[in-house]
Amino acid sequence: MSLMPPPLAILAELTHRCPLRCPYCSNPVELARAREELSTDEWIDLMRQAAAIGVLQVHLSGGEPTVRKDLEQIVTAAREIGIYTNLITSAVLLDQARVEALAAAGLDHVQISFQDSEPGPADRIGGYAGGHEKKRAVAAWVRAAGLPLTVNLVVHRQNLSHLGAMIEMAASMDARRIEVAHVQYYGWGLVNRAALVPTRAQVAAADDVVAEARARLEGRAVIDYVVPDYYARRPKPCMGGWARQFLTVTPAGKVLPCHAADSIPGLVFESIRERPLAEIWESSEAFRRFRGTDWMPEPCRSCDRREIDWGGCRCQAFALVGDAAATDPACGLSPHHARIAALAARESEVGEGSFLYRSFATVDEARAASGLTRDRERPEAAVPPAPG
Ligand code: SF4
Ligand code: FES
């Protein structure tokens, strides 16, 4: 019998294909090709396995999940199995008939991301002409189909001055939930950090904008706010702790504790093509590596927040100090914190404006820019042996 409670939710990355090219995409720099993707039957089998261990919710994501022509089939199966489905989409490939078909198939919820408040800057950031207006149209179709809508607003130095207008736009589209999230700097975000990291003054102003909007929209919309790590005093409890509440399945079926975990060399992530989901969740070596508190170094080991933030983010620790087992440098108690905060402040002031768009064609450039090639050749430097 399993001792580990089941994950609360699964992030199913149905594909890495996407018409948008956002420079902060949370996908790994190493994108999976279409030929590697799980089949319809394999995704449906995953839903069955997930339900069997007690998972209640699946986020259908990507890349862009509507690229998959079998999305309705997957949603129908999830509904029959009894799993709640949330579609996380850029929306630009949807038309009204498909929104209605997805609603009829049993889709429970839709999340649409917006890059800015106006078409010009929004389409520039997403790298897709006409995207912003299309998203607005789809948001209206989603509400007309009776589906609840969440609007995601990813913010950074190049759009933070429009945050108030972005929130207003989301509220005007009848979004009941608005997620304002500062870019997380791993994957493509790390590659483009110099162009995206906000100034400290921008972050302070954004905090005020969110507080004012929360008060004004009370009763109409809930605003979730993810603060930027680099200026934080304490880290976020990334994923609610490594392999404690969530898991991600990549387009090719690899099972990860978080969407960026594959960036950590030295860990072997298993595939649902090779091993049942329940076994991977319960006993996979990579899942156990940072689960709980036994792996923690000082200062986490003796910190009274160790079961609140679980030492922060493993992927960020690796990305910033080359050691996934280190205290997240976002924490003010990390020996690396001051250097990281100074780096962010410096990059934000330099004012780099151009970025490397996410695409299959720019993977090599991104790999070089993020230093992944060099680090991947030294996995022993990234993951020290397990404690004890
Ligand atoms: Fe969290 Fe570790 Fe910092 Fe304590 S020392 S606040 S457990 S990251
Ligand atoms: Fe992987 Fe935070 S994104 S642990």
C-alpha cells in the first residue's frame, strides 16, 4: 500500500509545438519534437493511471495544447474517468466551433495568457502577429460557452508599466481569476533574463498596482500574484515542495516533479512508457532525491521554514549556482543571495531590449546562452550525492 499521498494535480504537456515564441516560455530549452509525442491512447491511459492513484485534476498544457487534433478525445476521456480538466492555452489557434466542441466534450476550465494590454507590444513579445486580438475574441467565446476563464498575465521589465491596464483588460473579459506572475528565470526565461528582469522600483510599483486592483475588484475577480524571486527575502515553496503535490508529464512521456526538472543533470527521470505512474510517483530515485527535508544543507536544515518553503526551487538553485541541492539563492539566508540580487539589479539597469525568441530553430543558441552544454558535461558538479 502507498504511503505517499497522491499528487493534487498533473501538468500534461501535450506537445512542445506552439505558434507563439514567448522569450520566457517555461518549456525546457531542449524542446521535444512532434514525432516523440505520446499518442492519444497513451495520454488517455495516463489519465486512467492518474485517477487510479487519486489525482483529481489535470492541466492540459504545452507548448500549445490545441495543436493536438485529439484534444477533444483526451478531454472526453478525462471527463468519463472523472478528472477535472483545465486547458492552459495561448488561444490563437481556436475558433468558436472548437471552443464549443471542447465545452461539449466536458472541458471544465480555460486559462488564456496575454502578453500585454495592447496589440502592438503584446504581439511583439509573443512573436505572433494578430495574436492579441484573436485572444480577446477567444476569451469572449469561452465565456459564451459557459466556461470559467482565468487570465494569465506574465510580467517583466518590458510590460510592467502596463500592469494596471492588463488587469483592467482581464476584468473586462469577465475573468473570475487573474494570475499575475513575474517571469521565472529558468529555461527560456534564464536565456532572456537581461532583457526581462525588472528593476526594484518596478517591482515595488507592481505590488501597489496589484494591491489597489485587488481592493477594487473584490467580489468580481480574484488576483493571484507570484512575486519575483530575485528580489524576495524568502523563496516560494516551489511546486509545494519537490515531488510532494504535483507532477509534470512531458510530451514524450517523461515524468518530472516540475516542468523544469529535466534541466538538472545527473537525475534520471522515468517515462510512463517504461513504468507505471504510481511506481514513479512513489519510488523513482529522482522523485525521492529532494522530497521532504533529509536532503537539505544548512541553513535550510535547521531553519524553521523548512516545511513551509521546502528550501525553495531546486531548478533555480541549479540554474544560478550549479548545485540543485543548494538552498535556493532567492532566500536571503543563502550565501549566494546578495550576489544574485546584485546581478538582477545590474541587468535590470543595463536595459537590454532584444531577446531570443523561443523556437525549435533557436534551441542551439539558447543552449549556448544558458551555459547548459557546459554544465551538462559535468553532472557530478550539479547533483552531489544524497545525504546520509
Ligand atoms: Fe527556506 Fe532554507 Fe531559506 Fe529557511 S534557509 S527560509 S528553509 S530556503
Ligand atoms: Fe523545478 Fe522549482 S521549477 S523545483
